[in-house]
Amino acid sequence: MRKSSCKRCGTVYRAAWEDRQIFRCRNAKGSCQMNTVQTDPRDAFFDVSALKAGMESRAGRASILVLAMAGLKLVLHLGSTIVLARLIPPEEFGIASLAMPIAVIAMNLSQFGLAQPIVQMPTVTHRLVSTLFWVNLLLGALFGGALVAGSGAAARFYGVPEVGPVFAVLGLSVVMTAILTQYIAILRRKMHIRLLEYGALAAFALSVAAAVVAAFLGASYWAVILQQVLQGVLTVAIFAFHTPWLPSRPRLRDLREARSALSFGGNVALSNLLEQASHALPVILIGRLYSPLEAGLYQRSSTLARLLPTRAVSPLASVFVSSLSRVQDDPAAFRSLFLRMMTRLNMIMMPIGVLAFTCADIVVPVVLGQDWAASAPILAWLCLMLLQNTLDQGVNWALIASGASRSLTAISALSLVIVCVAMYAIGNGGDIVLIAMVLMLSNTFVRQPVLAWLGITHTHLDLETVIRGYLLDLGLAVVAIVLVTAVRGSIVGGGDFVELAASIAIVVLLFAARVMANAELRADVLKLVFITAARR
């Protein structure tokens, strides 16, 4: 309880910390005004002013930890993919793939982008976080319930009865995602990166183990669904247990004070919705126009192509969005941190993108097995977009940290338009490989220039920073593609192993030279190696 007194009549009032109403003066001389303004002591929990000092160094250390943990999660994911691809045939996996894109969209809608305001805003209160928590929970219940209610319609749409129960079960994942949103936002705001990473790794490892066991016992595509649901439940349990915060009871009048955060989050949510729709639309239409087999081939290729961004790069958002947000009022520090962020991302994404594009015909049989060989050309074109992902991620994070959520919506809308153009190929007799190719080319020559322009216009970024942070390393990746393609074409009778080894050697040498030429890059790579070795 807090006390406040009227300046006019001296009347003393008692009220809960959440209560901010103005009392009517008892002597009818006017409205009561508090003599002193007291703040809710729970607001101190969200104060991050002390984090501004040494932000670039702190972000560097945190990003190294995130990358080390992401490497472990990437190994786990690849291992489970290899095992599950052999335990679940493509046509059965395709049943799960028909439901997953819609479920992912529902999860993003339930989040409504409300984690980002908590991370980005300079000042945050307990009441605001509580309000957004209950909004998330309500949205999770609505969209999770929509999946359950629409399960029968989905089965009729695809003409596959097995899809209906899958939609219904995935509704639970939507609710878990909604509950998790504000806990992740709090941990990111306070830059508790270690807890975020260890908790996510534990939940992921346990859910993967359960999925592999279930598939081995004959659960088929239900093993994939089990992994999705169990991961959400475990992550909620871990983060809620380790975060010393509980929401206050929901109150409708608090929504008025949360309008700014809801508006910001709404733009982020719309952006995420459009992005997820651009990923889901090809799978949905392929499943509708062709069969679950083709949908499974495309969805598995898309999942593998986005594996590195999802498992290794996206976790870095917990570091860099928070870090950029803390220095959003310092243009020089903002550009310096962005440049450091981009050059590190390039050393992760671009070598993998080069190898995946040039050697997809070798990688697919090894990772997925011969049953999935038809997905190799699809994977090659989609993986070429890994070269663009660093700019995508970097500018998106810069826009979020700068509060430019409308620009995110604009670029996501453009992505969906590009996908619609690519899908037009289906109506003209095109195949799924052509769809992947058109997507890559459209993103390269349309989306990327627009994205760079938005970043320069609406944040502290400038053209020099974008060139130094992205275009120089992109040029190196193009050189690597040319060299690898030439070497593979010149090897006669060496076999896949020799070609792959030669390709890896070329890429490693080129990017190792890039690292050695930059002292800061060299130091960060050494730290990453030492931390990864220590974790093992």
C-alpha cells in the first residue's frame, strides 16, 4: 500500500501500487493532488540504466556465448534431422509440414510483437509488463483455440484427414508461446543471456530426445509434433521458474497506458505475420496443388535453408536488439556496434551459404538420405539466400532498436509480394525448383536494396557502414562460389568426398584470410573457439 494526501484539504488516502486514480477533494475545492509522487518499487526490477556503460564489450562477450551455444543446438538439430529423416518417410513428414506453417503464424500472432517494446523502450514499468502479459495470454488462447476449431476445415482443404488432429494438438504450442513472450522479453532487456541460452538448450535437447524416441517407436509424424509441443512446455517452465517476476491481476484501464507499446508491437506482429506468410504460402499452395510429398520436399528444404539463421543467428537478437536499444541515442556507438555485429554474422552465414549452394547435391543424400535427393536443387537455391540473411537480420534489429516498426511492416509486405510473384510460376507450368530460384533472384535485386535504404533512412546507419559491414564480405562470397564451381567442374573421377573436401578447403582459406586481416575478428574467433572447447 502507498499513502497520498490532498494538497487542498490534507485528506490522506491509501491505495494499492497499481492504483493511479485521482480522488475527489472532500471539501469541494477541487480534485485531490498527491503531495509527493511515489513510484512502484517493482519498477526498479526493469531499470537497465546501468547496462549502458561498456555496452559494446558486453555485447561482444554475450554474442560469443550465444554463438557457442547455438553451435551446440545446431549440432543437435542436424543430428535429429538426420535421424528423423530416416525414421519418417517424406510422404508422412509431409502431413506435419502441412500444419506447421499455419501453427507458426498463430504463434507469432499470439506474441503480437509485445516482447520488442519491453526490450526497446528506455523506461518500462511493472504495470506495463503485466498488461502485455495478459494481452499475450488472451491472444494465445484465441489463436490456439482457432487452430483447434479449424482443424476439420484444414483436413478438408488439403484432402488429408490426418491433418486435422495435428492442427488441434498444435494449439497447445500457441498458448505456451504466448505465456513465454514476456519472460523472454524481461530476460533480454536485462541481458541475462546465459540463462536464456542454457534454458533454451535444455528444453530443446529434451524435446529432441523425446521426438527421436517417439519416432523410433513408430509415432511417425507425431514425433515432430511432440517435439514442438514439449519444447514450448519445458521452456515456459524453465524461464518462469528462474525469473523473479509475476504479473499483477489484469485491469482494463491499464490498456490505455499500454497503447504505445501495443502500437509498436502491432507493427512488429504484422511484420512477423507477413514474413511467416511468405514462408508458409509456398508450402500451403504446393500441398494444395500437388501432394504432401512435394510439400514435404519443399518444407524440408526450406527448414534446412533457414536452419542456420534460426538456430545460430536469431538467438543473437537477444544480444544485439538489447544492445542497440541501449545506445539508440548515440549514433557513433550505434554504427560501431552494428558494424561489429554484421562482420561477425558474415563469418557465420556466408561460408555456409557458399557450401550449401555449390554442394547441395552432396549434402542432401548425406544429411537426409537418398529418399530426399529430389530436394537438392530446391535447397541449393534457397541456401543462396543465406548470403543475404546477414543484412536482413542486421537491419531488422537496427529498425526494432530505433523504434521504426512501420519500416519492418513495409519490408515484410514486399517479401510477401515477392513470394506471390514466385508462386505465379505454378500457374504457368513451373515446378518447385523454379519457385525457389525466383524467390532468390527477387530477394537479391528487389528486397535487399529496399531494405538497405530503409535502414539508412530510419536509423543511425549510413551507406559507408552498410558497405563495410555487408557488401565487402558479399563480394568475397561471390568469389568463393566461382572458385568452388570451377574446382568441382575440373575434378574428374574424384568422387563426392574429394569434391566436398576441396570445396570446404577453398571456402575456409578465403574466409580465414578475411579473419586474419582483421585484429578484432581474429580475437573474437579465438574467444569463440576457447568457449566452445570449454563447454565440451
